[in-house]
Amino acid sequence: MSTATEHAARIARDGFTIVPNVFNAAFAEETLADLERLTRVLGEGPGKNIFEGLATVRVYNLLAHGKIYERIAEHASVLPIVEEVLDRGCLVSSLSAISIGPGEAAQPIHADDMLIPIPRPHVPLVCNTMWALTDFTEENGATRVLPGTHLSPDNPELGRSYEGSVPAVMPRGSVLVFNGSIWHGGGANRSGDTRVGIAMNYCAGYIRQQENQQLGIPREVAKGFSPRLRKLVGYGIYRGLLGHIDKCSPVDLLDGGPPRRVLGE
């Protein structure tokens, strides 16, 4: 088995790596069943544009909807790789489900950090993961990546076709981990089955999260998080300074005790 350092080295070189055997079939089935429940309860349906997909159903803010998703955010086989790419001060940026239905067209090639207005290439700012709840095949829409493009000085032009992409084919239970600068996109689903993945995305501690975790997750739910997960969603301070409230850690808002100053006078 590769170590977190070895996986991070592959990401530095190629822009991505695949971690096998992260979770078992029982976990996949439990998660799939819960996603079916959430889709029904929340009334989610297919997207309304080519980027989110006209035959793709997405469910966002999963940490607010069930304990099972907490196990994904701080998984011992994946989070250490993300910490190698970013650092231990990284944050949960978003946690969502992506179900690509039969007949879906390929998603436009893009980079997940395209909206961050700094010159490329740059230090890793975003490190994202895709959890295969079903087998990912070239026929059912496996994520397509363009190896090495995280080192390109350019962002892809949305809507343009690019040569050289390869499908991240992987069996259920695997996790794709990639630098947010790599050019990629969901593949076309030419099969009769739905491809289901969990997008567990992280960002550097000094970058704004894609989903507003502190407002999106009810405080009563966040109180039940582990100490590590509390910090991952933003109830902490990056490098002793960023994110404080009157020189105190925001985690005090969860604990209900008196504020404890963590910054020097």
C-alpha cells in the first residue's frame, strides 16, 4: 500500500492519484440508500445547465444531513494525503453527492480553482476527492483528467474540446484524490446505469470555502462533530491568527463556555 507521502508525490507529478480499498461494499450501500432518502426528502432533481448536468443529480451540504458523512470528511486513508498536499490547517470546502445518469453528456473540462484570481501554476490551494460509491468506468462517466495540467500556466477554456484526457477508472471503494488545478470533468454516461460519487473537497486554511460550512451546518449538528472535524469545517484558527473572534477560537461558540483567548495581547 502506498503511503500518504507517496500518493502526494504522485499528485505533485501527475495532478492526481487513486487510493484503492478505502471503504467496503456495506458502507457504499448504506451511503447510497441514504442519498436516495435525501434526494427524495430534499426534492433534488437534475441540474439545469451543461456544467451541473442535465441528467445529473447533486446533493450538497451533506455534513448537515447525517453522521455517515462525517466518516468521509476525516477518513484516515484519505485525509492524511490531503494534509500532505495542503497542510494540516486545511478546511472542508464542500461535501456533495454527484449522480450521473444514463445519457448524460461529458461535463466541460475545467479546473476547480479557476475562480481564484492568481497566476498559474501556483502552490496547491484546493485538493479534492471523488469517492466511488459505484464502479467508475469509461462507459458510465468516470471522471476524466488531463495529467500534468495542474502545472499549466493557463486555465481551460470552458466548452472547448481537449485531447489527452484519461478516465479515472476505479472500482467501488476507491477514491480519486487530485490537485484542484488539474483540468478535468465528469465523463459522458453511455451506459444504462447511474454513476454515483461523493465529492469530498478541501481547500487551504486561508481560502474561502465553496460551501459556507458555519452557516450551512446547524450549530447543534456541529456540536456533535469530533474535535478534528470541527476544525475542518472552520471552527478553529489557521496558524494562530486567521479566523479568530475577538482573539478567541470560534469553537468556543460550540462549547458554550466562556471565551478562551488564544491570541497574544
